[in-house]
Amino acid sequence: MPRYSRPEHRIASKSGDEMTYTPPTTEQLFVLDHIARIDAMAAHDKFAAATPDMVEAIVNGIGEFAAEVYAPLNRVGDVHNPKWDDGKVTMPPGFKEAYKQFVDAGWGSIDGPEEYGGQGLPFTLATVIIEALGTADMGFTLCNILTPGAIHALMAYGTEEQRQTWLPNLVSGAWNGTMNLTEPAAGSDVGALRSTAERVTEGEHAGLYKIKGQKIFITFGEHDLTDNIVHLVLARTPGAPEGTRGISLFLVPKYRLDAEGKPAHSNGVRCASIEHKLGIHGSPTAVMIYGEDEDCLGEIVGAEMGGMRAMFVMMNAARLLVGCQGVQIAERATQQAQRFAADRVQSALAGGTDRTPVTIDQHPDVRRMLWRMRAQTEAARALTYYAAAQTDFGKLGDEAAAMRAEILIPLVKAHATDIGCEVASLGIQVHGGMGFIEETGAAQHYRDARIAPIYEGTNGIQAADLVGRKLGMAGGDLVRGLIDDIAHGAGEFPELQQLVDACRAVTDWMVAANTGDRLAGSYPYLTMLATATCGWLMALQHQAAKAALDEGSGDREFLEAKIASTRFYLQQIVPAATGLAPSALAGDAALAPLPKFA
Ligand SMILES: Cc1cc2nc3c(=O)[nH]c(=O)nc-3n(C[C@H](O)[C@H](O)[C@H](O)COP(=O)(O)OP(=O)(O)OC[C@H]3O[C@@H](n4cnc5c(N)ncnc54)[C@H](O)[C@@H]3O)c2cc1C
């Protein structure tokens, strides 16, 4: 009996009320089976522990935990923002206790390396955990998003001593990791950063570096959830060349450790303020000052001037998990809109004789919005799990999968976060005027969603990465390989075949085009390629759901809904992406400088 045969269940809160959030566990298991191919991962020794029972226990367990413990804090964090006072940040009521429960339950350590206290399971399952927590409370879950990247960077570039010192507490979640790139004059242009790092040559701290500088917009840069914070900071050593080539990566703890490895000595790290923001109010966004009044000591991670290489390891995990935020907010907004639409009565059905008003989910245009929300959410989830799985297969030695993941990262980061915004916006539309009123919560999803296309490299920068670095790999053949796979899976859907043909033509044009023309078409091209990939993954699910229905196995209601949502995606969303080809091919000339305002 397949695992997605279990009917989806609602989680009751401790007070007995129904939660506003139902973990989509049936759907998650279906995508893990048919898109991530979690069973194929478990066939390898490294991930042998990811048995079907274990996977199901994780998906159900984290869903329950997220609904019970994190979801009730979503509104709390939105209303009672973290408070800054003289360099300290106090989180809203209930956050510290909830975070402790998360650590104590071991949810943070799922994919951590076993030799440092982790459970060694696939990153794909860690992604499902972040998805569940973030659907319950996106702002709060940001605390968990950057730590995996810090772990990956230390595993790839740290020394054994650094790993032993820092990883056990990062893996358990007892300490969180932060990522410090941005400075006032260095946003998208990371190479413009001015923070400095000078090697200590004598005394007890010889070999460490004195860090000086200001970083802005640092997510969870300061808070009271953990007794130490591990900042990964980009800075420039004396004499290093300008630009990204001269950047090195440093591990800078909030507190330096004593001989027992306990946080003991203050380290010249100060939070100067936190930002007032449009959304994600539960996440403190900090201005961090390093080495202003007292020495701030950091350890180099990797080689001097090898900082961007190490940071890219961290960024790949973070970009995928930010893409996952699109899934989170889309899922939450869709559930809320569907419940509202099933309740709200307005207008009789057009074209009938019965003039009794009906619930709005019976009106065709509301159904259009609800199906679109659902189909886009499922597509974003499939894309995210697929990319996470390719990184796992890469770790198992599948080089082609590792390369595929490289192509997919900008697609996930940009397209899934665009979907998050679109779906949250539709969620407000479904609510009508009540969507614009804060008390329904629909507005919070929209406000929260809006940051995801901006941070972790704006979506414009993702598009530039796609047509620059990624398309350039193997002369375009990696992207062409993805398009070939999509073409093979297009199945019964001519709409997808048409999009594939358009993607092929634009890819060939892009490979031959000059930089200006490529960049001018980069965003529509990214949307085309991401939609084609989603279309393929939706077509695969369509076929799997049909096969399960034909066999008579599985939950009928779930499988029929899956067939309908995947068909909607392929027939109604895919064709619009084909229409982007002219914009992708228009070239630089179509984007002349704008005229000045009078
Ligand atoms: C809530 C929040 C949390 C954040 N968390 C962190 C964090 O934890 N760590 C961290 O280091 N940073 C963090 N950031 C910073 C974030 O990553 C940057 O805001 C982002 O990279 C964009 O930089 P910028 O704001 O300077 O915008 P700019 O770089 O000034 O960009 C402005 C616009 O110009 C476009 N643009 C700029 N350059 C190019 C180009 N070459 N080609 C095409 N378009 C371009 C951008 O796409 C954007 O639309 C956070 C920001 C926020 C708001």
C-alpha cells in the first residue's frame, strides 16, 4: 500500500481547536516518492537509514510539531516584534521555548554529519523539515535556514579542529549560524565590501584574524534563543585585490569559547540595531558591528582569498531553502484561501434560475484562483524537492546530478519565491476586502512572502547567474540536457512540448548571444526554463497519480486532486511561459535607457 494512501489529517491544538494550518503530509510523501526518488537514495549505504517508515515518521512528526509548536507563534511574531535594547535582542513571547523544543527533539540534526552528532539523513528530508516549520511560521524559521549552510561550508572548507569545535552545537541547533555578506555599499555587488581581517602574528591569538567592519541586514544576527551565535563573515585581508577575488571567509563567534568549549569571552561583536520591516517580523534583521570597541577575533575558513568559493557552498544551501520559503508561504496562503472561500457566501451562481447565494468557491473565477494557487504551490514544491534530491544524489557520487543541481539552484530560488508572492497575492484576492484587513492573516502572508525574491541574491541576480555562469557550463550542454529530459517526459501534454521547443530555441540563441543581449532576456528565460522544469515534474506526478488510480491503490480523493492540479498546471500555466520567448529574445536594444523625468 503506497504511503500516500493515508488520508490527510488535521492536527488539533492542545486547546482542542483546529489549527489554521494542516501539514500537507500526503502531498509531501507523494513528491518525495515520485520526484525526489527517496527510495533510490535509501538504496545507498550512506542513506540506508531513510527507510519508508523513517521517512514517513519524519514527515508526520515534523508536520505535527510545526502545527502544534510553531504555527501558534506566526501571528505572535508578526505583532510582537523582537525588541532591541542596548545591543541585546529579546525574541517575542514563546519563541525561546519553541526553539528549545525544536533542538531537544533533534529536528535540526537530521542531515547533519553523523561524526558531529547528526543523523546523516538526506538534505532532502532536512528541506521537508524547513518547509514544515516555515509553513507554520516563515519568519521564525529563518533562524534555521542559515545554519545548514554554515555546516556545509565547514564540512567543505573547515579544518578538522574547526569542525570538532563548532559543528556539534551547530548540528544540534544549540547555536545558530549567520551569513554576513551585505554592507551599506555592498549588496548585490558583494565584491565591493570593505570589512577587513588582519592576521594576528604574535601572542595567544596568533593565527586568528582581527575583524573590523559593519554588516547590515543580518538575519538572526542577534537574539536570545541560543547561548552562542556563529557568524560567517566575508572580509578582505590587507593587500588583497579589489572585487570578489580578494575576499576571505571567517568564522566569528559572538562569544569565544573556554577550554571546555563553552561560550565564555565576549568577542567585540555588537548588534547596533534591528530593522523595522514590511514582513517577517518574527525574524530580527540586524546591523552588526565587528571590532569597534574591543578586538573581534575570527578564524579563517579555507584559504585566504578563497572566501567566495566557501561562501558559495553556504549560499547554495541557503538559496535552495529560500526557494523553499516560496513553497511555505504558498501552501499557507492556499490553505487559508480555500477555507475562506468554502465559508464566504456571496452571489447566486450565474446562469441558473436559483438565486440563492452560494459560497464563493463555486464561482468560476474564484475556482480559477484557487486552482492556480494549488497548482503553483505543488509545482514549486516539486521543483524544490527535485533540486534538493539532486544535491543528495551528487553526494552519493552522481556527478551528473551534482551538475543538474547547479542549474536548478537559481531556478528554485527565483521561480519558487516568485510563486510565493503570486500565490500570497491571489490569497488576498480570494478574501476580497477582508484580505486587505490584517486580522484575517492573508495580508501577513503577502508581506512575509515579499522578501524572498530579494535576499540571498535578488531574483535578477539569479537570472544573471543562470545565463552567465550556469548556461556557460559545458557550452550550454548542461541546460540542454535538462531540456532533453523535460522533452522525454512531456507525455500527453503538447503544451509542454511547445514550451520545450521554445526553451531550446532561446537556449541556442542565448549561448551565441553577447552578454548584454543575454542579460536583457535573462529573467523571462529563467521563468520559461523553471516553468518547463515544473511542467515536467507535474507531468511525472500526473502519470504516477493515474497509475495509482488504475491500480486501485492510494487515496482516491488525493489522487484525483493531483490529476486535476497537474492538468491545470500543464494546460493553463505552461502556455503562458511559452509566450515569454519574444521577451527573452528581444535583446539589449529593447531596453534602452529610460528618459529622464522632466
Ligand atoms: C530582511 C532581510 C534579510 C537579509 N538577510 C541577510 C543576511 O542574513 N545576510 C546578508 O549578508 N544579507 C542579508 N540581506 C541582504 C540582501 O541579501 C540584500 O538586500 C540583497 O542581496 C540585495 O542587495 P541590496 O539591498 O543592496 O540591493 P541592490 O544590490 O542595491 O539592488 C537593487 C536592485 O538592483 C538590482 N541589481 C543590482 N545589481 C544588479 C546587477 N548587476 N544586475 C542586475 N540587477 C542588479 C537588484 O536585483 C535589485 O532589484 C537581507 C536583506 C533583508 C531585507
